[in-house]
Amino acid sequence: MAMPMSATSGRGSSLHLRRPWPVKKGEASSATATAVVGWRRKGKVKGLCAEVSGGGRKQVSVDRVNGRKVNGVVHGSEAPSSMGTGTAVFGAGDGGGMVSVNAFKLGRFVEDRFVYRQTFVIRSYEIGPDKTATMETLMNLLQETALNHVMSSGLASDGFGATHEMSLRKLIWVVTRINIQVDKYSRWGDVVEIDTWVAASGKNGMRRDWIIRDYSTQQIITRATSNWVMMNRETRRLSKTPEQVREEVKPFYLDRRVFLYGSCDNEKINKLTKDTAENIRSGLEPRWSDMDVNQHVNNVKYIGWILESVPMNVLEDYHLTSMTLEYRRECRQSNLLESLTSMTTGETEEYPTSISSCKAVLGSTHLLRLQEDKAEIVRARAEWQRKDCI
């Protein structure tokens, strides 16, 4: 149903929304409040720089922990000499000058520029009820580091991590599989350090690996690996890797694996059905904010929907220690989804309400599918361990 609206023109234009139908006398209204929302036409903001009052353009203060910059902030004399296209820092030192906004997104290259490193502090809005970072938070940090790696390398074009040659051919990266293993979850206020690098995966794919360290101890607390292929952003069909793109990214390849042989989950994930799933949650609806710039639901968003069908006592008492996601098709905002879950343990065939042994690990198999035609979107497998054992 169309929503009646009124609009005013000019720089401060806004749209005022109201009920599209009147409430008859004696009829109970389903709305308990009204709201007026201001909207402005989308446009580009150019030439941003950091400014403070009283002194013109100056270096702004940044978050630091024990003298260490966090959240990828690079400023003043600490900026590396090469930061990629559009990331120059103007001025010298912390006493003044102008800073490009892009500088606040970046980490730094290490190991002869094969590895990209970025630091983050765990924010209050990135934790769950137990005050530790969620799996979605970790995946978002991995994605952010990967995108900044591409941007800092000078390869980034106008796409979401796409290179210049990819953009010329209307190609984008899409992830086909991710495996993440967590030894320890960071808490609110902790600082983590993330390393990422890329390598070839078969003839037409790319592998990206990550490690997450606790900055204070330098202990590796998370490892992750992923496989990526190319897709045409207009036809939405998978594409072979053009030779021009291959030559573009090849200098950044590092033949190093984050997992030792046999420690990564490479096994096939079994398909769940309504007969084999123990829990089914229907009516899951993507929001506009779940979409990314590639015009589909961002891959991290699927984790939240997968967990919607996990039993509550598992979510309350257990941490995800390993998760493998196998992406099978795109999801758009217009799709309605179903989440299916089946739980298992190594001790009994039926899932008990509680397990006291720290050696007992729960396993789970998941499926996210379209509600209408049951087409698969994501298959997933996970392992869980009691929170008081980690």
C-alpha cells in the first residue's frame, strides 16, 4: 500500500509520513504513537577533513591504549609512508595539520607487505549478554580488515573490495566458504590485533586467512580461513578469473595457511530437512540495513538468523568455538527465510538439557533457506563448549 506523504523542497527538504487511513470512531487504533521523520536526498560528501574549534584544521584526538593506537587509527608522524590511494596524511606530528578521513580506517603492512595488520577495541555495542564479543562481531572485524587490506594496497576501485580490473569487467568478490575457530572471546574494552593475507585457491578462486591476537598478551585467540570467487554484478553469475585480474592480485599472494593440515573443517555439510531438523524458525525477514553495497544481504548477517533456531539454553550456557559456513546462493531484501537447526553431542544421540563436563562438546548442523521454495542459502556446522570452560 502506498504511503501518503508531503514533501518540501529546498536544502532542508523532508518527508512527513502519516497514517494512510483514518481511524473510525469507536475503532481501536493499532498505533500508540506517531512520528515525523526528516529525510534528505542522498549525495556525496567530498573533501572531508578533521577540524576542531578555536584553531582551524587540526589533528583530532584518537583512541589509544597504553600508547597504542586502536581501531585502526593512524595519525601524525605514525602514518606509514605508503598507505594506498586516497590515504595521504597532511601535516606533521600531533601538534596540527589536516588529516584525510581515509587515514582513520587503516592499519599497516608487515612482513614485506604480504600481511596487513589492524587493531580494534571491542565496543559496548559489539558484545552479547555475557559481555564478550559475539561471533557476528568477530566476522565483522575480519571483513573490515580484509576490505582495508585491499584499500591500503592501492587495488581498491569503486566496488566492495573489487580491484580496478574487476570493476572494468563488472566483477565482484563473493564468499563461498568460511571456517572460524575461536579459543577465547574478547571482552568489552579488550584490544585485539588482526592479521590477514591472501593466496590462490584453485584455478579461479582466492583464499583469505586471518588470525586474531589479544594485544596485551599477543596470544592467538582466533583463526579463520575463507574461499572467494568472482561474480558478475549485473548477471549475478559466477565468472572465471580474468588474466588481468590474476596479474593484479598475484603480487600480494602469500603461500601460508592459518590452519595446520587436518585442523580445518573441510568436510561436506549435510543438508537439513523439516524431518531431520529439531528446531525450525520461520518468518525471518531481511531489513534494508542488512544489505551491502553489492546489493545482497551481507554474509555476516546470516549468522544471526542461523542462531535464531538454536535452543536458548545452548545460547545461554555455551560459546561457539568453531563455525563453518557454506554459502550457496544470494539473498535479497524481498526474501523471507527459515532457519533450521539440529543439535548433537559426542556422548548421547539426544541432546541433554545440561552437560557438566568441560570435555563434552556440542555439535550443531544448520540450514538457512528461502521460506517459499525451500531453496538453500547457507549450510553451516558448529561446535560449542560451555562458557565456564573457556
